[in-house]
Amino acid sequence: QVQLVESGGGLVQPGGSLRLSCAASGSIFSFYAMGWYRQAPGKQRELVAAITTGSRTNYADSVKGRFTISRDNAKNTVYLQMNSLKPEDTAVYYCKATLPTTNYEQWGQGTQVTVSS
């Protein structure tokens, strides 16, 4: 099993930047596809960005050109660089690990991102 711990959330003004980190432990990180999701109050959890074991990426249309997902297998960490933040990016951000070709997935505990002036 893999354990995930997110960090890097906080309060930022519109137009600002944050970098989220998700540190994995307990298993071989490079085996997992990783994703960042977010959930705003009263809304469903949605995919923000994902990265495969081969580092192919995809993004929600709402964050394309502003957010970048990356992974460092040597550090067992996936990152989400968020630039040009907007108030509508306010949410709890979660990372998820998925083991390809299986039903196994694991969520982190989430980190709050608030974009407000």
C-alpha cells in the first residue's frame, strides 16, 4: 500500500502562485499513476491534472496553461505548480495514486487552497 501526504496549500491573492506537493511512502512510487483532484464546497470532486507512470500529462480545461503537474520518482513526490490563480480555484486539493491495470487507488488527506484578496 502507498500512503500519501499533501502539503503546500494556503491563502494566496488572485494572480498568485502556489506549488502543492504530494509525498508517497510505503510502496514503489514509480509504479503509480498520479492525479490531483479538487473539491470546492457544495461541488463534486473533480480531476485537475494527472500524470502517468511514463510522465504523460493531462489537464482539466479550466487549468490548462496555468497549472503544471510533474513527478520526481527519486523523491517519491508529485507536484502541482499553480500559477495565475483565480478565486474559482479555491478548494481542497487531493492527490490520488492509482496502480495501473488494477482497481487499487489511494487518496491523500487533502490540502486547502484559498484564492482571495
